[in-house]
Amino acid sequence: MITEDLLISFGAETINYKAGDLIFREEEYPMFYYQIEKGKIKLNNYTEDGKEFIQNIFSDGHSFGESLLFVDRPYPMNALAIENSSIFRISRESFLNLIKNNPEISLNVYQCLAERMYYKYIMLYNLSFQNPVSKLKLLLIT
């Protein structure tokens, strides 16, 4: 999404996580932009009875959690490494400066957020179907 050189020029550091490591926790306030150099990350929640709900899985080159850098709200999910991962991390302030000074990056971020919102809309609509055949049909065409 953002080139490594540009991230580094704005102060990004590389953090290594082992499989199972927590990157951020639900209810914490966002302080960093995260972009995966190598590895896999899942966003999830746990129900009161301990069941896991996986919201998304991201891999090399993808960012995660960035939408919450634009609002003063805590994370509504956890982020965990599901394999050994190397992640670029840049402070919220530096990330916001990066996109202010690089309008083409802003457009990339907006496009990525729009794609994710589109997918979430489709999935929410899909979950409203009671008929399993309808759910599968919608999933296959998206």
C-alpha cells in the first residue's frame, strides 16, 4: 500500500512478531499504522463464551487497523500474528503527516478503505439471509 522507503523516511520501524503474538488488543487506542512486510495477521474478537470470530486475515503488503487512526475511538478488535511476521510500524502522527504530504498515498488509503467497506457491506447483507443456499450464492459472486 505504501512503499517501504516512504514509510522508513517518515520514521517507520520494523517489528518482528512470533506466531500467536498480540499486536494490539480490543479497547486499546490506536497509536500506530501497521503494514505487513512479511507474514499473516488476523483481526478477531472473542464472544463471552470464548468463541473466536475472525474479522479478517491480512498478508504481505497489506495494512490493518488504519481506519481507526482517523477517529478517536478504541480498537473494536484484536490483531494477532498467525505466523512469524515482520511489520512496519509508524506513529499515528507520522502516518497522518505522510498522507498529508503525499496526496497520491491518501487516494490509495481511501481506495483500500472503500474496498474493505464494500466487502463488509456485502457480508452483512449476506448474514441477513436465512437460506444457506442464498448465502453461498452471494459469497461466490463477490
